[in-house]
Amino acid sequence: MNDKNFWTKSNQEILLKLDGLSDKDLQSLLTIFGLKTNIRNDNKYIRAEDRFLAYKIILDKNNKSKIAMELSKFKSNENVKKGNFFEIRKETEYSKIESHLTSINHNLVIIDGDKIHSNSDLFGAFKEQLKFPYFGNNWDALDYCLINLEWLKNKNTAVLIRNFDSISEGIIKDLLGAIFERNIKKNLEETLLHAHTISRVENYAFMIYIFNS
């Protein structure tokens, strides 16, 4: 399943239900479907990148009616704060949502996919808008900053992504000149999911809005 298909509106309801499962129930669901992934428990939560991989595997290997039927057997996890990982909205709703989030004092990060051509472009947008006091300009550093946010007066944060499908993908050079197959979009998704997971455990909001034309 490619990333574009994963984020479609038709997948949203299932993804939100998967996001509400406890770690134990998610692992049980994978077992029911006969699927395997290297999910590891890390204290309070499954590692975000592994949970994200589980969502993709489930959606890729099964039809939606079967997934919905099996999900009906599980209850959403009541031990963490309820909250959706992401919301897909129409571009025409952008101004209204931005205004609302500002009015309730959420920290905003606005990402325009048309302007993201490299890791540096993306890192710079987060660093500037969330006022990182320190930053190592790499994915690990971004992940660390987004799951802490201790320097902000309140941690409630929303990431608004416009033109998501325009975010560059492909081969990127690291600082040492080595070349890796790096997918900016995939790394961004996993990093945001990690931040969202931590926010649910620690009881504050970290929301992601994806705007489609």
C-alpha cells in the first residue's frame, strides 16, 4: 500500500479505531489476521513506528469489512486520553480550523508540502514555529523535541499540513555525504504518530490535520 492510499478519507474511520486499541488488543488483532511485525513494548506504549507499521500491514492485507468486523470485538482503550491521530479536512476548512485552534491557545505548526523539498525545509519549519531551544537537525532530534515541548507554556499542539501529497520523496544525502533511501513523508508520519501517542499518555493534545483540495 503506498502512502497516498493509506491516508485516504475511506481509511480514516478504521485508522481511528485502530488508534484507540490498547497495545495488547492491537497485538491480538494482528494474531487474528495471522500477521507479524516486530512490535516491542516500551513501558506505557508500543513504539510509535511499530504501531504505525501495524496499521499499514492490517490495511494492506485485509478488506475493510473484515477489519471492521474484527474491530467490533474490541473496546477502545479507556486508560489513555481519547484523541484521533489525524483528521483529513477540505482545504476550504483551513482558515476556520486555524482560527479555532488559535482561539483555544494551541501551538500551531503550519506545513506547506509545496515548500518541503528536503529534511532541512521540514526541520526548519518545526524549529521556527515551536521555538526549539536546541535542535540537532535530524529525525531523532525532531522526535525528541516533539515528545517533550517542556519549554512551551502549554503543550497543546496542532500540526496543519497543506498539500501533503506534494512533500518530496526519494533519495537524500545525509551530512556525511552517504546516500540513503529516505522517504520524508514516511518519516514525518511516524514522528508525528510518536508525538501523538505520547500526548495521549501524558494527557495533552497533539493533533494533526491534513488538508486536501
